[in-house]
Amino acid sequence: MVLIMCSFIISRCSERKHTSSSTEKNGITEELLRKKLIGKWGSDNIAVFEIKADSIYYMQKDSTYPYQLKGDTFMVRFSPNEIFSIWGKLKVIGDTLQIIDFKSNNFITYGYRVR
């Protein structure tokens, strides 16, 4: 009985450790990723959108949409009727933003920081 209880406690501790580090992907925490995302992004030095602390602003549409970040998954709500329009997993490497589409892991959209 003691052996069974010890096994259970060890497995629960292991699960807790795994859960607490699940927001950390490739050595980057969700909080650090959020800080890296804030700013204007586009291409050819032309800003297409600006990511703020809790929203994304599209310059061409002059529209702001709420977003959520769960780990390295970026979710944007484009319409009040939608639950979320999911973009996919994000990586920020220097001044380059990579958005990896969930539907096709081979399709990567790139954005570049605009200053």
C-alpha cells in the first residue's frame, strides 16, 4: 500500500512539474514571447499590423481585434460571433516573426519588425 501511495505521489509531482513548464517552449516563456510580440510588423518596412498587450491593430482596415496567447499559440477573434480564428504557433527570432499554420505545418508566414 505504501509503495502504491509513493508511486501515485511521484507521478502527481511529475505531472505538476510538466504542467508548470508547459508554457515554456524552446526556452521562452509565454510572458517573454508576449513582450517580444509587441510592436509593428509587416514587410518592406511597411507596417501591416501592430500587436499590443491585448489586441492586434490592422492598419489597412483601421480595425482592432482582441487576441490571446496560450503558450506559443496565437488566437485572434476577428468577429464577435467567432470563438477564435486561430493563426497558429508563433516564433520570434530577432526582428522576424514566424506564424506556423496549424492546418499545414509546412506553411510559415513571415513578418518583420517595422521601426
